[in-house]
Amino acid sequence: MDGAIAYSSGSRIIAAITGVFSVFFISTFLTGIEQGFYYTFGSILAMKIFFELGLTGIMTQYVAHEASHLTLDSKGCFHGEETYKSRLASLIRFCLKWYGLLALIVFVFLVIVGYVYFNKFGSEHENVEWRIPWILICLGSAIKLFQSPFNSILMGIGKVKEMSMIGFWEAIISPVIWWGGLACGFKLYVVGVGSLAAVVIWQIYVSYAGFSKIITNLIKVEITSSISYWKEIFPYQWKIALSWVSGYFIFQLFNPVLFATEGAVVAGQMGMTLTAINAIQTFSMSWINTKVPLYSKYIATKDYVNLDNTFNKTLKQMSGVCLVLIFAFVFVIWVLNVSQLQFGQSIIANRFLPYLPMTLMLIPMFLQQFTYSWATYLRCHKQEPFLLNSICCGLACCFSTFTFGNLYGLYGVTVGYCVISILFFPWGYWIYKTKKAEWHK
């Protein structure tokens, strides 16, 4: 475990610990209906992916390829061949213009879509104040979207440990703000406040660490050679974009569909369960995510031996951690069911899904650890061979969630999702093996 993984994993450990307390605060200060609104907020917010289209995710790789030919001094200035420095600077300017416009569009879009959806399917819950909180959440998400490419850029130039540290501090500070707001009776307002707090924490840290100086110095670089978006980025991005959009239909439709068909309480149970599952998944994926700049560097220098050795070792560590955490999570839920532990008037176990649908959500999550790792490995080659796989899986999950969700409710959604994930898993492994052999001849 290196420094980057330590901070990234540390933030997940803290998130897991604070998550226990968050369950207490949600159960005590939010009703089951408000919990449903809380988690459905996140699924609607994820629609911003239709605008961002995966560009943030690949920015780290493009920056890493250019920065691998440059050196960074203590004053935040790059030294090396002017061509690579100019191309790197052109990426910064592109992000400033594009993401500034994108953030404004996303804010307006999310506000409108959220109002239409919750007015239609949540109209019977007139006592739930969600309108102003929704605006605050949309504002925080839009600003965070503007910050996101610069986070990726800083990781691409080698500041992986430092940027992982931001998540570490957010994991400590944000829950405290969130708990205090719930205890003071702010209800769903705390979601918006927490979103804005994360934005402020990021900005303060980047400025304090001197990273804003790196961005500023790059902006001042004279552009003599630039990266062409349409010729170099777009041919790769549109494939990533379709994969990411497919991911929305795979992971984000559960809550909105259940909110509309089964009600806010069941949507809240799905949301609480998914939060725990996603925490496990994100924690274990820290082993892979923090290695993207290193993989990109090995690929740029054609050092495939070290690339494969590092990747295989990382994959074993990641899958082992994930498996241990899955069993730990199931054990905790079993203890909660046996003890019937209560916070306020709520039995904590009742805020999660029953055992069967929970298991049907855990199996795909474990398989996705491998699929995601293989896709990350191949995408560091600036290629997206998982495009067709992602589209087909997304369409299948979309059809399954809408169709079986309407017909059979919760069990229709979870059974369909699990079966589809198992069926698509061998295809993902085949893509990884064939493309790796083809590109490393």
C-alpha cells in the first residue's frame, strides 16, 4: 500500500466508520419517506453524466502521457520539450472553457428535471420540504463538475497522493457538517449544504497546497502545439461516453424506478443498501484507480512487463479486500436483524433491503471489480474496447429495470440485474485477454 492508496483507502475507511453514525442520524432525524427522497436525489443528479460524457475520466490519462516527458520544479513550472508543455497547456485552457459552460447548463437542466420528477411522483408527500434543498444540491454539483477536470489533471501530473488526501479530509469534515445539520433539524437541506461544503474544501486545499499555481503557470504557457479535441480526444471520448451513459442505465435507475413504483420507503431501502455496497466497491477500487497514471506511464514507455506485474498484483489485492468487506457487511446486517437495534423509533435493519435482494445486488458488485479493472487497464492505452459490451449491458439493464420493476417490483429489479451481470461477465474477460494480446505483440 503506497501513499496514494493509503489516503484513498483511508477516506473509505473513515467513510465506512462515519457511515455507521450516518445510519443513526438518518434513522433518527429523517423519516423513511425522507430517506427515499435523499437517495433518489443522487440518482437524478447522476444524469449530469449525459453532459460530461466521460471526459473527466480520461483527462488523467491524456495528461499523464504528456507529463511523462516533462519535469515539474518546486515553483510549479514544467520543464522539458516545448511541444509536450504546450500540448499540456492546451488541455488546461480547453477544460476552463468547456467545463465553465457545461456547469451552467447542468445546473439549469438538473433543477428543471428534479422539479418535474418529484412534483409528479412525490406529490403525495407535501410535508417533505425538498425544493430548496434540491436547488442547493444542483448548485454544489455544478460547481463540483467544473472542478473535476482539474482534479484529474493534477492526478495525471503525478499528484495522486495529494489529490487522494482531499477525499480523506472531505470524508472527515463533510459528515460532521452533515450530522450537525440533521441534529439541528435541517432535514434534506443538509444534502445541499454538504455538497457545497465539499466544493469549498477542495478549493481551500488546492489553493493551500499550491496546486492552483501549477494550473496558473500552465495557462500562461504560449500555445505552439495543441491537442486537437476532434482528432485526438473525441475519437476516444465518444466510446467512453457511451460506456459511461450505459453505466447510468446499469447503476442509477434502481431508485427512480422504485420511487415511482414501490414508493419512497422501498427506494430508501435500496438507496441505503447501495450506499453501503458502493462504499465497499469504491474502497477496493482505490487499488486500481490510484494506479492509472502509473499504468499510462508504463504504456507510454512500452514497459509491458512492469505494467502486467503491477496490474496483476493490484487486482489480487483489490478482489481480496472486496470479498472480506462483503462478508463483513452481511454479518453486520445479520447482527442488526437479530438484535433489532433501534435508533429513535426506527429499527435499523428495516432501513436496508431484505437478505435475498441484498445478495442479488452484492454478486454483481463483486464481478464488476474484475470487469472495471480490465476496462481500466485497456483504457490506459487510450482505447475503449468495452464499448459494445457496455452498451449492450446498459440496454439490457434498462429494459430489465423498467419492465420487471413495473411487473414484479423490487425482486424483479434485483433478479434481472444479477442475471444480466453474470451473463455479461465472460464477455468482459474475453475482451481483456484478446485486446491485451493484440496490443502487446
